[in-house]
Amino acid sequence: MKTLKYSRQRESIKEFIAGRRDHPTADMVYTNIRRSYPNISLGTVYRNLSLLASLGEVQKISCGDGVERFDPNTESHYHFICRGCGCVQDIPMMPSGDLEAMATKVFEGSIESHTAMFYGLCRNCQGSGLVGNAGSDKKAET
Amino acid sequence: MKTLKYSRQRESIKEFIAGRRDHPTADMVYTNIRRSYPNISLGTVYRNLSLLASLGEVQKISCGDGVERFDPNTESHYHFICRGCGCVQDIPMMPSGDLEAMATKVFEGSIESHTAMFYGLCRNCQGSGLVGNAGSDKKAET
DNA sequence: GTGTTTGCAAACAATTTGCAGAATT
DNA sequence: AATTCTGCAAATTGTTTGCAAACAC
């Protein structure tokens, strides 16, 4: 049988994500957890992230930039991605049941859920003049 | 200066995508174009696909399965992805301006566009009993 | 003690890139 | 002739996996 055993690494990863609102990537989790567990390996981080995701303790989200991100909020909700700095933020609104109903009406199959991504400039990037550097924040995030 | 020169390979790739409604991946494009150009390389396919995408002749779409897909329809529209067979289909409805307006109202940044992904079972997978094999259709698509 | 988790390194998959030669203008 | 494009192979990036040792129960 598949029992679940405690692991301080996994606990620490879960805790780290829970304290974040910026939807960290596996790599961001790795470099940060390393402060408390210098020997943790990237493999362990990936293994635990997908385990936590399948347990429903975190949500894995794909933003189309080729990197998976992780969200402590496991309820279905919309996201925003900034074309300036590439940051990912939550959109504080309920997923639209109407939208899903409309889609169901025009689609010949069964629709069970949906997600939405909004694009534009975040508060910081608006009027900062610094636009077009999405992704230039590679590595080195706190 | 950056002039654009004709290439039969690029033309053939564009034409192939134009005739498809299934949002082919780079690899699907590659294996198909190979029938007409047996020596074409995957690199060339990727180069042309991103060129065509930046020219606005095709649309690149990410469905969260780690593979980019290409759509001849360059207008903004919603997509559906089947959890049974993994197929990707268009949702024949206009993107909701209301949804964008609502998001704009609750978000402290500027929203310029949005996309939505719907999940469920496609017509073929509904009632076929064959569920849970998404992705098992690796390679070998016509 | 039995079974799960870890660290490490090697393996993978999707995509990108450098370069010499072929094709287009 | 000047450039752009191609094929090939090697390089990158993000993620997964095999395995022996460490850890949890």
C-alpha cells in the first residue's frame, strides 16, 4: 500500500509556497529552500511539488512561458501575466459560470471546467517606461 | 536590413497548418512536411514556425501540456482541451468583453487581452469508456 | 524491519542555436 | 554578389527517473 511518510523537505516546500503570492517556479522554490536545506536536490523539489499538486495541496499552473508555477490557492481562479516583467498575479474574481455555460452551449462535447489568463501591464510596469523585459528577471528572485 | 526571402519549406509549413483544425505541434508539422520535403530538418520547422508566428500568419498556443501548438486562426479565440484524448479544439464563440471588463474592474494594472481554456471530454471521448489516455497518442498523427 | 524519501547523476523531451553550404533576390 | 534560408549536430532548458543510502513508522 502507498502510505505517505513525513518529510521535513516536503513540509518546508509546502510552507514556502503557502507564504508566497507570486506563483514561484520549481527553480525559485529550490533556491529558496536551499537556505534551510543546503543539500536538497532539484529532483526532490520536483518530486514533492508534483506530489503536493496531486494531493491537492498546491496548484500547478502553466502560463505559456514554458515554466510551471505553483500556487498555494487550490481553488479555481483566473491569472494575470505581465508582458512587462513577466510576473504572475491572481485576478480576484470568481470564475464565470456564465462563460462556461455559453461555451457549453456552442461546444459539442462536455465541458467540466475552465481557466483564463489575462495579459497586460502590472501596476509596477505601468508608466515605468521599462517594458519588454519580461523574462529578464531570470534567476535571482527572492 | 532584414528582408524576407521566399522559401518553399516555409510556404509548405504555412499551407499545412492552414489546412488543419487540430492545432498541430511542431513535431506533427515536421513529420507531415517530411512527405513533401524528406530532408527538411526539425530546426527549420521550429525556425519557420516562430517566424510565421511573429509575422502574425499563425498563432502559437500553449495548452499547458508542455508542447506548443499552432493555429491557422490568428484571431483571439477560446480553446478546449480533452482530458480523454488530449485533443485541442476551438470553441466557436467570441471572447467575452464582459469578462475582460470585470477583470479590469478588480485588477490594479492594465488588462489588454485574455484567453481561456476549457476542459472536459470531446465528442469522441464522451461515452467511449476510453478515458485517461491523454497523451498516449504520442507521435504518429496524420 | 519494511517501505518511503532523499541526493546525485544520468536520461529525457521540447526547443534553440552555430555554422558551412544551398537557395533567393 | 549580397543575404537569407537550410540541414545537421551540438547546446540549452525544464523536468523526470534509476539507484543506493538515509529516514520514518
